[in-house]
Amino acid sequence: MRGSGDPQLAVAVRRAGSRQRMFAVGLATPLLVLICLGFLVPIAALLTRAVYDPTIADNLPRTSVALQGWNQTDLPDDAAFRAFSLDLAQCLKQGQIYDFARSLNFRLPGARSHVLRTARQAGHPGGLSRQELIAVDPIWADPASWRAISGGLSRFTAYYLLNALDLRPTAGGIGFVPPERALYLRVFGRTFLVAAIVTLATLAGGFPLAWLAAHLPPRVATVLIILVLLPFWTSILVRTAAWTVVLQKFGLLNDLLLASGLTRVRIDLMFSRAGLILTMTNIQLPFTLLPIYSVLRGIEPVQMRAAYSLGARPFTAFRRVYLPQAMPGVAAGSLLTFILCLGYYITPALVGGPDDQLVGNFIANFIDVELNWHMAAALSCILLILIVALFAGFGRLIGSARLRLF
């Protein structure tokens, strides 16, 4: 019999291991291809739009050359005006003028109508001079209009990412937009605030229910878990629509509040922050409860009895013995609910008011209504970065420290 140090045996073992790995990779290849084509590639294609916008650069080749060396303060020279008018005429001839006007309108609000009007009168063979172009439309007498054009001449740009953070390029660098135009930082703050409140609400309701299910007889616990999972049998749209009926001023919830004596007048819960949080809490409760329940089932009751026998009071035993073991489930359920809440848009659209719309609603509006894929991509990119940072920080906190504050 050959010993374990036989070179031929070692080679045979390595070959067998290689075949097993190749077989495993072969089995996983269809799933990896599906994930790449159906998940990673579309997301990457969307996110690139946050920093890549060639529309203005592709439609203004002459203007791009003429504006090189412009000081960004005074009006450009006459050659830039002539080049711009020739580019507009070419855009109109090729049918690209509407795409160009919409792209410039993102950077210079209200510019679309001015661009279309100028393009229709810019067909002079030699282009229009500065005086002629300003006579066609006075907007071209404002250096800010030319700064907007100049800012779009680079195919790769940080404009949309800055705009999603209420920032803008200025002559001296980067600054905040005027307070009356600042919007997105408030939207991100509102989204995180609503997500945090819903997470705490689901945790307050889900942990006791998970503890009860973990300590009930198996048959009773199964029935309880089935009741918790019943909402999953319907879509989130149907559940949200049902809550619009419950939350109405003359709906079931107001009837219960009046009958119980908790209030003497009917409360406006529809299109309110309270109604939105209540609806999202109901939808997200199973996502918080199930991870906690799976962990609590593995905690032996004998540990608490041992803590009691050593003189620990019930609250001390719970805090020092039971809760640290439950924290992985609490962390997983809370993180899952928090991240899911950051992407909500159906529920705020149906239940929330104008001041309760979250980031997801703005992303959907930019895609479906305004057709501004670049701003949608910028908001999505920032939201993704925040979620990844949150996930990484939370995982590091739970993995390394295991919440030693207990």
C-alpha cells in the first residue's frame, strides 16, 4: 500500500478536486449568466447614465471647438455664436433638435423653447453673428446660458450627481443650489427617516410576536407564522390599495378609534405621514419578524433558567443572556426592512401626501414622466452607495463587535 506521501496519489487527489470544482462551476454557470444579464448588466447600464451624457457634445461639434479657451465669464466671441447657430441648424436638419433641447433644458431650465425657436431661424449658410443670434432670442446674451452649454460639452460629467446632492458647478468651483431649489437632500433625509421609523415600529411589534411563536407549542406556532405570512399571498399593490380603504376618514380605522374612545373626531390618515408609516409597517412586519424568529428558535430556554438560578433578575437575564444571542436575527431583520423601505414608491404614491414622497418616487417620475434617465441614474447611484455603505458598516458592527454594549 502506498503511503499518503505518494506523489501519484497527491496528483490524483488534485485532479479529482479540480474535476469537482469544474463540475460545480458548470452547474452554477447558468445562474451566473442569468444574474449578469438580468441584474448586473441593466443596473450597470442605468448607473453609467449618471456620469455619461453625450447628447450635447455630439450635437455641437463646431461649438465645442469654438468654446475652447473661453473664460466662462464674458460672452463668447462671434465665432462661437456662428458655430452654435450652424450646429443648431444641423440638429434641426438631422432631427436631433428635440433630444438636444431636452438635454440642455435639464441644465438650463426653460431653455427648450428657446432652442427650438432659435433652431428654426438659424439656417443662414454662414451662421448667425452675435448680434443676430441675440436678436433672435435674448437668452443667448446671458453668459449663464453659455456656461450651461459649455458644461455639457464633455461626455463624462458629474453634473447629475452634483444636482442629486443639491450642488452645482460655479465659476469658483462647486456650491449649493439656491435654497428655493434645494430638494434632494431633504428627500434623502425624509426617506431615511421614514425607513428608520418603520424599522423601529416593525421591531417593536415583531420581536414580541417572534418570541411568542418561539415559545408556543409547534402546532400553534405554525398557525401563528402562517397568519403572519398570509399577506405575502397578495401583491404589495393590492395590500396598499386595501389600506387606502382602511385609512379613509370614514374608513374602518377611524370607526375603531371612535368606538374605542381614543379620539372624538375623525382623523385624516390618508395622504399623511402617519398613514404611510402605518401601511409600510404592516407590509414590512414579516420581513423583520421571520429572521428574528429563526434565531430565537435556536436559543435554549434552559439558559434563562440557569441565569435565574444564579440570582439574575428577569430583565437582567434577558439583557445579558437572551438578547445578545437574539441580536443577529434582530440585526438581519432590521437591516432587511430598512433597506427595503428605502426603495418604496408604490405605497408613498398611493397613501402618502405630496410631502411624503420618497426617493423611489422621484426616480420613477424621472423615468416615466420627465424622461430624464440621467437624474434617475444619479439618484439611484447615490441611494445604492448609501445602502452599500450602510450594509458594510452594519455588517462590520455586528460581525466584529457583536454589539458588546450588552
